[in-house]
Amino acid sequence: MKIKRMISIAMSILTFSFASCGGSSASGQDRNADEQDITDTLEKVAGVLDEINGENSKADDGSLMTFSFVGDILPGTTYPESPKGAYLPANGGANLFDSCRDILQKSDLAFGNMEGSLSDNAAPAKRCSNPSVCYLFRVPTSMAKVLADEGFDYVNLANNHAGDFGEAGLKSAFKALDEAGIKYSGVKGLAETAILEKNGKKIGVIGFATGGKSLTVHDREANKKLIKDLSDKVDITVVSMHAGAEGPTCDRVPRKKEVFHGENRGDVYQFAHDAIDAGADIVWGHGPHVVRGMETYKDRLIMYSLGNFCTPYRINVSGKGGVAPLVEVTVDGQGRFQEGQIHSFRQVKGAGPKADANKEAAASIRKLSQQDFPQTAPSIDADGKISKK
């Protein structure tokens, strides 16, 4: 039960009881009854206050958790099948995360968006007359173990590519991730939520996207219920959103519905605020393939888009598309934002993210945050340190 709700109950008990006992008693027996009523009331209030103190001690026990978040991950694809091996990393992908492995592994939990279908031989779910220009991504299932070895604990499957190879591809992904010990969520009716346990706390994760087999960002009331139901079961709730228009000109948050190639790509500002109102503690965005700004709302952090992170094949990594942040977020025991760090990487085609001495990711997110959220943006310094204002 939330603290404000418990305080309201305690005040209601006191108000009702003292209003009932406010008149003069006609006899000693009545006075004794009134005194007993007051004693009973105070005991009830004491019980509620004890519960409040328990909640406060839980919130203020000094426990902090640090999570790492990245955007899109597409470590390789076997589709299209020709030329053979042209879209697969060397050494089975074991070196893709060399530059960021230490950060991922030291975090309490690490999160990424799997921008493809983890399958070895599933057939495309969509007709594709010319595979060379069809953006359908079939990621070898061996990559699940690579991600686990690098420190990833969760991958989001609520996006526009997880279902590229149909139900067979999804079932293959579930199996590969289960075997690797990686949690996942966001698939409507099959794997909508995930709960991870770390340091004695439960962290709930739920993903939303704009179509396909994903939970959709478009159903406001249903989404708020889903998020609230998950939040009630866990200590910290992370909501993933794969939404917003795509491309280098789409790095701003417009605070209205976005349309891309005729598709409704959601109102990410409204969705993020709804999510926190419903109980989310962190909103983690991706989908536009470029970074967007950040803001804090009700002491919770919203990252509107972390762009691409490890997409060395079949996705444009030039210019803004190559800016690859890895964001550490530290929260207290109730999920309230404490501090963070934007680690700046830049993608190299065919080789994964590399440390960026120019710190372009931090600079871009800092600028966009100040432009789009002048009142609510967190403080971000030149080195990428994120602080509460």
C-alpha cells in the first residue's frame, strides 16, 4: 500500500472517530464506552502508522540499484542469405562488446532492445520479392549466449522486427533466451511482462511498441492497467517503448502523435507520462534509430530514445545513426531517480560500438533535453554525468 493512501486512511479513522465521540456523555458508562472507542481508534491509527514507517524504512534504507540501458541491438542477420556470411560478425560476435563489457557487467542489471528475430531457419512472416531491400532481420540464436556472457539480463521483444519470422521465430527466441538466462517481455498474449530479482528486490519490465505482435502503445487505458498491475507486484518497474518516427530528422519529442510512412508511431510524451502515473519508475525509449532527450517526471527518469547501439549490419550507422549511448541509471529502493551516466560510443560498421572520445552521445542528449524539456530535463554535464536538478 502506498504511503499517501495509508496516511489518508489514518486521517479518515481519526476524523470519523472523534466526530462520533464529540458529544457530551450522559453517564459514566457512556464515558467509559467513548474512552474505549478512542483507545481502539488510536490503536488502529498506530497500526497504520507502523505500516507507514515500514514503507518509509524500505524507501530510505539506503539501498540503491544501478541499471544499464542501450538502444537497438542487431548483432548480425542471416537474412538475406546471400552473400553468405556478409552480415555476421567475426568470431561469432564475441568481440562486439569489447569496448563496453566492463560497464554492462558491473551494473546490477543490463537492458537492450533486440531488433530482430532470434532464429536460425524460420521463414519470413512477410512476403519479400527482393530480399536485398527487405528489412527483415533473422539473428542467429547463438547471439543469445553472447549477450548473456556480456552481461545483458533482459532484452525487449516489443518492436517492429521481433516478429519478422512469425510465430516460429518468436518461439525460437523464447527458447534461446530462456537457455541463456535472459528475461524478455512485450509480446502480446505470450510474454507480456518479466520479473527479475536482484539484491532482494523485484524488478518488473514490460514492453510496448506500435504494432505487430507487441503490446501496443496506442491503448491508453489498457496500458495503464497493465503497468499498474505489474507495479503492484514488484519494487521497481521499467517500461520499454519502441515508438516514434524514424530517421535523422526525428530526434525531437513533438508532444503529439507521430506518423512515419503512414503508420501511427504513437505519442511518446503522453505514453511516458501515463506510464509513470500508472506506477512506472523508469521509461526506456528506442525505435527512432537516433537519440532523443531525457526528462524527469515525478522523480522518475524518462529516456525518450537511446537510438542504435550495436547494429553493425543492415542499419545505417553513419551520422546520427552511429551515435550509441550506454546509459547507467541509479535509483533508490522505490525507483526514484538519483543519478546517472551517459557513456558515449560510436558504431563502426561490422565491428560494434567503440568508445567515443568526442562524447557525441552525451552532447546530443544534453542539447536535446534542454531544447525539449527546459523545465524538467535533468542536469547533464559535458562528461555525460546526469544529476537531479
